[in-house]
Amino acid sequence: MISKHIFNELNVGCLHVGEKLVGIHSRAKEMNLLQFIGSSKVHMIGICGVRGIGKTSIAKAVYNRLYAHFEVCSFCEDVSEFVKKFGMVQLQRQIIEDMMKEDLKISSIGEGSNAMKKFMLSKKVLLILDDVHERDHLEALAGSHGWFGSGSLVLITGKDRQLLIAHGVENVYDVELLHDDEAMELFNLYAFNHKQRKEDFKELSEQLVPYMKGHPLALKVLGCFLFGKIVCEWESELRRLERYPTDDIQVLISRFSLNKKRKHS
């Protein structure tokens, strides 16, 4: 049996969003999805943004704010990766088991889609599909508004805004980068394990953090890389950033991730 850690079973409570969070709950609240509670319509909403910006964490925070208002709920984390490893039929089977509490045997994607639609059509459903890259995946898991019972809410996260719009998502929430104060707070949590930075590193922190451009994953990776290092090592990394600047945040993430691995190898 494939591990079910990526699924939230029916009405078991809140999901674990994570530790050292900055800006996640405020952004979930900002989406104002509570406005749809009590609606008789089916709503599809998207969360869009680049890798590492916090889409999954925001979706989990949204789930925790909303799940108590629905008859059945399922949070499917990292849909694209799951399908790549185990196949769409297995994902459909897991969602059906998650919602129906039954191990329904299905042998094809079409059979799985029909089984999901048949069950969900009579229920008020909260379905969250995280990190979806392919239109085929959306068509197999949430083909249209007509699959869901009155008052249902489908939330889809992904990097491709046009993919979400083309599937009929009525509103796409574009995740913003962290503001300057949020970026510094997140960096401090990983570099010092505390919201406040050490006085000896104040000026260096203020020079280093802007290079990460408010990107949460970049700030975490940089903070982890610098954690426990002395001032001269911080200065060395600052000089390196000044000498080899880049606007590609993924390059910076890879740079510090690789350096971290090299340090421990």
C-alpha cells in the first residue's frame, strides 16, 4: 500500500502546515475564501506562483480555515510527482478511499473519473489539488464544475496561470514575494533560529537578504547555509554574491543548496 501521508482523511482535523512560517497565514486569510461558505454554487480557485514561493503551505492554511464547513475533504499534495511515481489510477483510488472510506477497485482513468464524479456530485466537497502541471491531470481529477455537489470548493495550485484559467478557474490568486520585513524575519529564523538577528551580523544580514528578492525558499536555503558560521564566512558569501550576481532565483537556490551538501559530504 502506498503511503497516505499526502492525503488528509475525512474529517480528521487540521493539516500540519510547517514550522518557521512567515506570511503564510496572512496570505491564506487575504484570499478570503470564507466568502464562499454558504454559497450554492461550485467554485474553482487557483493559487499560482513560482517554485518555492509557498503555494503548498498557503493551500494547507486555507484547508485548515475551511475544512469544517464541508461534508467531505481531501488534500492531495504534489499531484504531478505522485502521478509520475505511481500513476493517475492510483491517485484516483487514493482520493476515492480518502473521501468514501472504501477501497474501490478501478482499472482505468476513465473509470476512476466516473467513480469520483458519481460520489462527489451529491456531496459538499472541499478538494485541494496541489502542484498540478498537466491539463490531463485536471480533467481526470476535477473535470468540471458539474462533477461536484452544491457549495463545493476546488482549490488548485500550480506554476502555470494559463493552465488554471483554461480549466475554468474563476479566480487565480498570485502569491506575492515576501515584503522586506517578512523576508528578514524568515531569514533570521533559519540563520539564527530566532526572529531577531545577532547584533554582530546585523549589517551583513541587511546586505545579504535583498539578493534573495523576498523568495521564501531562497531565504530558507541561504539562512540554513549560513547558520552557525562566523562573520568572516558571511563576508565571503557576500563578496561572492557581489562578484557573481544573478537575477535567476533558482540559480541562487541551487548554489546554496549545493554548497550546503558539499559542506556535509
